Amino acid sequence: MTSRPVAQFLFCAFTFLFFVSCPSEDERAQPKLETKEFIIGTHDGKNIGINAEIARTTDERASGLMFRKSLADGSGMLFVFDDDSTLSFWMKNTLIPLSIAYINKDGVIMEIHDMKPKDLSPVQSRRPLRYALEVPLGWFDKSGVAQGDILNVLEKLGN
């Protein structure tokens, strides 16, 4: 007689623990990416540091900053491509507003754009480029980083 309530209790407890411990779609595990500190040399002679995760593979670039709920000031993600190409990014499943810099093979910031969370509109570079750097919305302006400034990608990545 007492085994039935115990069995029901255990079933309910295990069911509860299963659903509590399973991550939702919004909490998908992100791969741990290599992080490096980069320096941006600005047009007015300042050196601005940024800690960026490095997305090198197709899968890493496809996941990007999706499903993250925050991104600390002074941090971001650097997308590295093997060759110059016209780059295009969108904000599918990206929950935080971002700014993106498109950067040439020499590390020169050629374009900066702002992007809205979950916006599926492509933000495309105007010319073939090698890198993209995503940061919290407005970080470039707040830090005094502008088009023409230089990210030390060659020194850090050896490309």
C-alpha cells in the first residue's frame, strides 16, 4: 500500500528534475571559444583594448552571439574568414543589440553598423573584407573608435 505513493512521488520528482535540468532553446550551450585581447589604434593616437572571442570555423561563426542575454562592455566576438569576401550578418536568435565593424585583411576598420536584436535583415559589407567584430551597441562610438582605425589582428592572429 505504501509503495504506490512512494512510486508516484519518485516519478513526479524525477520528471520535475528532468524538465528543470534540460536547457531551453534560449539556453543552448555555446562552445567555449578562444579569447584574446586586441588593441584598436584610433585616429587620435589612443589605444583601445577589447577582449574578443574568436570565431574561426563555419560552426563558430554561424552560432556567433546567438541566445546570449548580455555582452560585457569592452568585450565582443571577432569573426575570422580565410579569404576576403562580401560579408553579411543578421541577428537571428541574437537577443542583445550590437554594433559590427567590417575590417580588411590589414586590420583597418572599413565600416561600422548598428544591429537590432532578432532582426533578420542582412547587414552586408560594401566590399570584400576579411573580419567582422561585434560589440555591444554603441561601444565603438563611446570608445572613440571610427572608420579608418586599426585593429591589431595581424599581430594577434598571425594572418
